[in-house]
Amino acid sequence: MAGGILWLASYPKSGNTWVRIFIENLFRNARTPVSINDLKVVGFGDAHIPTYERLGQRRVSEMTDAELHGLRESVQRDLSNRAETSIVKTHNILDVHEGKPLIYVQYTMGGIYIVRNVFDVTVSIARHYNISVSDAVEAICAPGFRTPTTAAAVFQVLGRWCDHYRSWKALPQLHPLVLRYEDLRSKPFKTFGKVVKFLKLPADADRIKRAIRFSNFDEVSSQERTAGFKERVREDQVFFHSGRVGGWRDHLSDDLVGRLIDVHGEVLRELGYLDKQGRPTV
């Protein structure tokens, strides 16, 4: 692979950071787990504050969101020039915002897209942003859903969960590798192996298994408890929660599940998250 940005894209709380940590351990091939606070192969991404401040020549707190959005092309050009292939994290929908792209395809050479069932995503987003699950449901069903600019990251435009997935699948020249979070959990060697093949790296079984082990939830949550995680939104936040599949059943009422199915049902069926009777499979 050569030439520009390889996007590691997902809706928030879908496993993006988990895959980043796997790739970090895979590339470094160390005998001990890489620190979650020292991720370099896939940096913080296209919302990274220092890059905007360097190119904008001002502190982010001194710029409006419109000014920050106007810097996106410069930021992505800069990221694409850092290496022959730059792997960059994003949560942005592949769409236009206020007349300008969120993702500039001229600096893009491919993508890996991680998708997680919308029910678990909803509960994780509620916990992550400290909002109610009903508010999280409405956010995920809203075309204008976006994150705010904070001390940790520049704002990102998410849109609806179903539209986010469709946007990244719709670009003919992109052909992203699509990974289901649930498959990463249930079939880690096979599914993470697809990442290795996509990146055209040697399929060394021991190396892959070690990278999987060094990036599992027990390891990264232990590191977070010991040293914290610098990408947390709030100091009191637990970034690496259980990561359990199906945990939504303890938190979402039938009405909230129905609302999510009404809005996202077509994509849920396409991805195998609903059975023929329209019931969740996860």
C-alpha cells in the first residue's frame, strides 16, 4: 500500500481504539504490551489538537468551529505527507459539513471500517458522554449528531449510525475493509488476521496472537487503572469498560430498542444484527 491516508474509521465506541492498539502491538512486535499512552503507528487522528494549533498558528480555544473545520484539508494533507502510508483514526462521517468535506478523498488511499451493533453503541455512548440512554438513542437517530470541540479533540460530525456506515461504504474507490466488533470478540484470530492481510503484512501466527493478547480488554483496562488513559474525555471516565456484546439488554427498554430499529433497521439487517423476524441477534 502506498500513497496517502489509510483511514481507521468508525462510529464512536465501536472498537476503533482497540484496533489501533492491536496494530501498534503488531507493528512493534515487542515482547511486552505497548503502553496505551504511547500509540504512534495510528496516532490520535484527524481531530488531534496539536496539529490544528500548529497549522492554525493559534490555540484551538481561540478558534471557532468554522475556523477549525476550514483547517481540515490542511490537516489531512499534512497527515498524508507524514509517511508513505499514514494510518489515521477518524469518527467523522464521510460527508460534507457546511459546504466543505469532512474527509478529503484526494488524500485518501483506503480505509478500515469497524462497525458495532447500534444497541451496544448507544449504551456505551451514554456512558462515555455521561448522558441518559434515551438521550443517546435520540442522538444516534439525529442526522446532525456531532461531538463538541474539547481540550482533547476537535469536533467531529457523526450523523446517524446507519448513515455513517453507508457513507464509508458508498465511495467506489475506497473499498474499505469492514470489520464487525462482534467478530473481533468471538473470532479474534480470524478477524484480526483480515487486518494483517489488508495491510499486506506477513501472516505470522505467533505475532498476530501476541498482538491480540497484548490488546485485549483485560490488558488495556489494567493499564488504564494503573496509569490512566490520556485520550479520556473526563478525568473520572473509564474509557475501557467491559466491551461486552449484548450488554444493552440490561439498559434499553423495548420502546428504545424499537426506536433504534425503526431508524436503523435496514443497515441492522444488512449487517446481520436483526433476524428475519426483525429481532436483535446480538
